[in-house]
Amino acid sequence: GWVRSIRSQKEILFLHINDGSSLENLQVVADSSLENRDLTFGSAVEVQGKLVKSPHRMQNMELQAETIHVVGPCDIWSFPLKMKQRQPLEYIRQFPHLRCRSNTLGSLLRIRSEATAAIHSFFQDNGYVHIHTPIITSNDCEGAGELFQIETSSGARESAEKTHFFNVPAFLTVSGQLHLEVMAGAFTHVFTFGPTFRAENSQSRRHLAEFYMVEAELSFTESLQDIMQVMEDLFKTVTSTVLSKCPHDVALFHKYVSPAQKSDITHKDFFFFSCRISYSEAVEILKQASQSFTFKPEWGCDLQKEHEKYLVEHCGDIPVFVINYPYDLKPFYMRDNEDGPQHTVAAVDLLVPGIGELCGGGLREERLPFLESRLQRLGLTDAYKWYLDLRKFGSVPHGGFGMGFERYLQYILGVDNIKDAIPFPRFSHSCLL
Amino acid sequence: GWVRSIRSQKEILFLHINDGSSLENLQVVADSSLENRDLTFGSAVEVQGKLVKSPHRMQNMELQAETIHVVGPCDIWSFPLKMKQRQPLEYIRQFPHLRCRSNTLGSLLRIRSEATAAIHSFFQDNGYVHIHTPIITSNDCEGAGELFQIETSSGARESAEKTHFFNVPAFLTVSGQLHLEVMAGAFTHVFTFGPTFRAENSQSRRHLAEFYMVEAELSFTESLQDIMQVMEDLFKTVTSTVLSKCPHDVALFHKYVSPAQKSDITHKDFFFFSCRISYSEAVEILKQASQSFTFKPEWGCDLQKEHEKYLVEHCGDIPVFVINYPYDLKPFYMRDNEDGPQHTVAAVDLLVPGIGELCGGGLREERLPFLESRLQRLGLTDAYKWYLDLRKFGSVPHGGFGMGFERYLQYILGVDNIKDAIPFPRFSHSCLL
């Protein structure tokens, strides 16, 4: 393991060694004669000795060292991490190759790993087929924001007129949904969990250019309720697993990283999802708010961050499902509620305290004529001929959702900046390593 | 589910319905009066009735239908998949949005999903931390082949002189190894399982532009033997799981897709890994071969596909580890064996019948002076300053490997073309959907 602290007391040397398996260190007790020049904070060591029951109440076991071998020394003067210092996350973000050695990022990455495993298990246990939806896609007109385009590195240097590697322009995916819908025509339950990309020039604490999304699609599903139930079950199951597998890591966040924030994974809020309002109700709530907003709430307009924040507070600072959004606000694949001529669609967003939108989903328009006329009006009929095929051949009512994985981690841990919820953050002007 | 077959007999209607949960269909028995125009092959149906023990020995249960509702009809004349026809994989590859509805791709995707889950479980059960290594990276000089470069889609249309979204040129990753090595400085065992990219203009049946790789890195490991052991354990555990969870799906491949090939997952070969030879021995074997090669085998040259094939046959058509490759053949991070002045490095490739290279790995050069002088000679010292830092601060002996996931599936199932081992294949001149 690596030396996390070192202390000489009389003739005894105390070391704390960590091998990354948990936040807790192993205490090593040695004769001070074993101390040497290379034995410093950050150095890698191999210790041989006897594991004994510790006399101290803070730990169960300690290692009585017979030999200490410094495998890799560490120059503490140039090493950016310092012993016994809780350095700010902004500071350690400058060292993407070393920050995983800090307690905070170590805990974050262990939690992230457990949450990843729990997500796979949740879906597998519920009979979902896992699909690797493609990263490179020729679909470019989903309207989910600015895209990244790809070229061969030799091609990129030449004129843009040359032929493309794939013959067609190719982009990094913004969502696996449409590809999951392909699979929902053969498997009743499918999911994907992979990277998605947005080329937005945002420096917000909630946006990355490369982030992970969990997406699921359910066939033979006719109600938004079913979709919301899966969102809720996923959230609860994964959060319970993380809580039981990484109690110390989670406690570190709640104690040191976000003590002032409401985020407390053990609080009942995390397991309380009963607030469900329609978009129309949401707009009414906002209109009647005593608070004044920068963006005036108006039926037919997107909910802004300030609106989401107010709604969550209004509902008692718990997760809130907002359903049935205006038809014109949502993409072509959302299912028309037929509550008026193209009035609302069966879409749902999950808003959570401190973050805003955590999940988005809905029922998909499975009825060929509705979809055809909408695509025609948008001039997308040719581009989505393959998508129309899914409705021509054995179409079924279905729906699904996506959850931003880093936002989920931000929410359960109270991590202020999304850049600290991913091992190697990519955002505009920054792609370190 | 979806109708897979339909048969009228006297006054009885027999349907086979499939919901994607397994290769096996559910037999539905109905009064022929329930037949209607929309009830065709490929249509989506909801059937209500009684599940009873089947009188036929081919199935346990059947459904005695009371009502059959066609949720989504299917125009069998324009539907590219046909009833009772085993269409060639090349044919169905033309329909990336429908091919998952064929038996073969259905089985492949269920197996792929189980293998994915088994890989996550294997590493989690063995104490590995899962890391999402980045897809977009600014490292461009690993020498693992032609890269894809990314730009914002608006930027791509303009001059190449403009500023980059990330300020620096950015590429799609060819491997998560270097980023895993960062993590191996904090966690003893780490792994990643994600997409990797090569822009090679290859139409081979073993190459994709976008493919999945399982990669692991182990700290405090001083022997290639340890790395090979993990490769072997991973292979055996995942294969056993797939075999026990998807016996019918696997049987379909061995019966219909690759009957002539040696690939039989139940055969002992799959669990027999005892052949380990050094690169030098391999070259000697090739030199003494009675067979003549297009590329003359010579110490210091890469093993060609024809060589790999011969070596595997020579060893008895079983997986073969080849170790200790020439120093100059391998990337800068491979550990010098010091068996001569820069003679060989501790690298290992796993060759398997029918495929060739399935895994590649090795020990990494953990000794700062060795690494510094090698990077200096290559003129890469500045680009890899961060990588040298990993050796300056608490460096440890470590190593790891990567396994191509689609090649793994090709191998265990006997899939001839790698394009049929991934849901949405991307290769030069092709990026459908």
C-alpha cells in the first residue's frame, strides 16, 4: 500500500497504510529503527509482520512490522498532495493523474464503482437485456444540443470536402434511446449504461462534455406510472446498495464535503418520491409564487433552473416528478396525450433538490400515423425512415427514461461540482490527459 | 410478445410467441375463429388465456388463448425477415434496426448481455474498482494505430485553424490502459470495460472501428504469471457463466452458425490454457515449420496472422500465451526484462484458435530511470510528463491486460464475422443508424 501518515513516538513508528480497498487505513506499528529516508508520505511500501488485534478502539487490527521495504519513494516536496491536509477539490482537480490518491476522490471512485455494479445488477435481476448502444452514430438531428463530429486524424487536417471515413458525417452519441428502441422491438426490457456527449460551451457545475447515462426502455408499457416506478426502484435499490457497501466513504462526503447541504443519504427524503405534478400544475404553482423569477413562468415555455428549484422547495425539498409537458417542447418521439390538438405529451422529468433535472423519460409515440405526420412536419421523414419501420412492423406501446449518472452521484453525496463526480472530467477548454 | 410462427390445423390455431427473454417461444393454442387479417408473422400481440401443462414433449407449458389482441400488425410482404427461413447473417446485417428480431442476433445479444454482467461480477467479486476511463482524450501518441479526431459539428465545417473545443486536439481513445495506470497508483486492482476506437481502413472479419475492451491493471504485481492467471480466470469464469445461463442460445450457434468450426464451448479446449511459449521459442517453431509463410518468420518482426494460426495449431489448437517480445516491437511502457541491452520486454499476448490475438498485456516499466530514458529517445518526455509523475511518487511494480470483447464472443460462439458480434457495427464506409 501507500503511506498516508507517518508518526514517530519515542522508539515506536506508527504508519497508516492504504491500498485503496477502503477509506480506512491499516495501522502499522514498527520499531523506529525501521524508519529511513525513503519512508515518507505518499511512498509505496511492502510491510511484513504480524497482524494482531489492536489495543486501540479506533481499529480492529494493526500490523506489527518486522520489515518495511519502500518499493517506490515519493518526493514530498514536489508531490502536490500534502499529509494531513484536506485540500480543496478545485485544487486537486489540477492534478488529474494524482487526485485519485486523495481521500475524497478515492471515496468517490469506490462509490462510483459500487453504484455501477448495482445498476448492472438491478437491471439484470429484473430481466433486462444489456445493450451496448453505439458511441459513433450517423443520426444528427435529435435536437439534444450541440454535437461532436468525428474524422480520422489525418482527414481532420485536410479539407472538409474529402470523403468521410464512414462515407457519411458521423457524430458522438447524445443518447442511446433511439438505438434502445430498436432493441425494444425484440426484447421486452432493455437497458444501456455508457458515455454520452454534448458539445455545449458550458462551465456550469452540472454539465460535462462527456458524461454517463443509464437508459432503459420497456415494451408493452402503456402508462407513465410504469416508467416512474422503474426510475424510483432503480434509485432506491442503487442508493441502498451504495449505503450498505460504502458506509465510510459516504460518511466522508456528508461529514466533510457537503456538511451544509441537505444531502444526507440516510435521510428519508432519499426514499420519498410521492410528489407527482403535471407541467400545467407546475406552471400554476410558479405563477402563484410570491418569489419573482428572472424568466416569467408561462405555459408552453421550458422550466428554467430557478423554476425547478422553486418547485422542489414547494413540494417539501423532495424529488418531484413533473409529467405531461407541452407537445411543442418535447422531441418528435414523445407520445401525444390527445388531450387537445397536439396539446401535451406523455413525458416525465424527475427534479431533485440541489440538482434540478436528474432523469427524463416518457412514453414513445408507437402509432405510425401520429409519428409519420409529426416527422413530415419537421421534414425528418427521410432521416427517420428506419425509425418509422419500427412502427410498421410489430409496433408496441413502450417507453423509457435516462438518468445522468454523475448527477445521481452529485445528488446522493452532495458533490457541488459535477467535475468531481467523474474520474477524468471533459468540458469546454479542458481535456486533461 | 411477437409472433414467430403461425399455423392453422383443422379448427385449431397454433402460434409461437416470443418476448425476447429466451430463444424458446411460448406456444399459444387458440380456436381458429380468433385468427384475423392482422395476425401475421412479426406482429405484436397480447394474448389472454390459461397457462397449462403442455401435452407435447418439446415444451413444458402452453397458453390456451381466450383472446388475442394484435397490438401492432406487421406487413409480411415488406418485412425483410421471413418466417421459417434462416437468413444469412450478411443479409440481415443490411437491416440494423430489425436484425435483433432474428433468432441468431437475439441469441447473440442475450449472450453478450450475460457476458457483460459476468465480467462486471468477476472483477467486483475479486475486489477490483471499476473505472470509467475517458472516451475523449488528448493523448495521441500511443502508436496503437490511426485515430479519430473530434471537433464540434459547427467547428468541423470551418477551417481547421480555429481554436479547439477543448483548447487542444482531442481524440477517441484507443485504450484505457494509461488512465487505468493512473488509478493503479491509488487502488490495487482496477478495471474498465468500455468502447475503444481505431480508424483503420480495414474490412477484415476481425476488426471494427468501434469495439469494446475489458482492461485490468494490478498493482504490486511482479510477475507475468499473475497477469496470465487473471486473463485465464476471467475467461473461464465468464465462459462458464454464459454456458450455464444461456445454454439454448449457445447451442444455436454451435448447431447452426458454426457447425463446421472447432468452436465448441463445451469442449475442453476452452478450459485448457497450458501452452506458454516465449516469443523467441515461437520464432524457432515458425522457422522449423514445414509450411512456407508469406512473411518470413524472423526474430524482431511482428507475428503475422499466418504465424499466429500456425502457432495455435502447433500447440494443439488450444489458447497459447506468447511472452517476452522484442523490446523494439512493443510500446514504451512495457517493462524491460534486462536479459540483454533492451532485448525483450515482459509483454504477453494470448492467441486463440480461429481468431489470433484475443488479449494483450504485460508488466509496465515502473522504474523511473528506464522509463525516462526510453521516452527521451522517443522524444515523448514532454507529452508524458504526467506519466513520469506516476513513477516519481510512490511507484509500484504493476501490470495488466486488455481483452477484445467482440473477439471473445467470436471465439466462444464461432461467429465468423466480428460485425455480427456487436449490436451496431461501425467500420470503414459504414455507420448505419
